[in-house]
Amino acid sequence: MSTLQWSATNADGLLADLDLPPAAYRALLKMRGASEAGGRIAMDQGTLGELLGLSRPSANAALRELELAKLVKKIRNGVYQINPMLAGYDSPEDAVAAVKAMPRADRLDSKTYVADYNRAVAAYQDQLAEQRKKRADAAAAKKATAAKRRASLHAVG
């Protein structure tokens, strides 16, 4: 079996424009190198972290960036799919057929691809900020309730 694989596109310039964190680039390269023809890869975050010398949270963050960029899609825990435009294939015909079959929204050759990625990152950051605010508000409410309860208690003597 040959290890030579074909890809439908050269996306190196596009990937450089994304300005992903270094760990995300490393994760993508490691995943591409270990993937099956067609881009499927069975690898959990812990294994990826070990291969790259990253902690599990850092590996998770790298994968999240790749998902936001539509470079990798999580199929289920421990199974990912590399974007068909980046995946390797057994033949050039397989590569072209996979790209033609993919949804337009997932294509990397859109003129708005980089802007779409930046919007996805901003939306994700907004979502994280909202979650932090909700947790802080819940903690403040819990603290206020406890203080009110303590204030209502009186010494019995």
C-alpha cells in the first residue's frame, strides 16, 4: 500500500492567513499525517496532546480552533474528519470527487472564508464571556443570599 496521497488543493497560503495559534497548526499537521485516505482520523484529545507535548486543555483548545476554522470536524468523541479540501486521498479523482460532494458552506475557497473564521472566533469569545458573566452573577446571588440568611439569624441566649 502506498503512503502517497493526493489533495484537491494547496491551502498553505490560506492557512497562513488564518493566523491560528501555533498549537492548532501543529495539531492539524499531526492529524493530517495520521489520517486515513479521505481525512478520517481516530484520535482523542489526550492522545493528540501526548503526541504534541500539550496538556489536554491545550489540545482541546487547538481542536476547537480547527473546528471554528472548518478545517476539522468532530464526528464523535475520538473521531474527527479533516476538511475534504485538505484531506489526502488515494487518487486525484477521489480528491476532486470529495471536494465536489462537500457542502459549499464548508469550502475553503470562499472569498469570505477568513472573515467567516474571524466572525466565528468572535462569536465563540462572546459566548465564553456570556458564560463567565452568568457564573459570576450566580455566584454573587448565592453570596448575597447567604449574607442575607446570616443577617437574619440572631443569637439565642
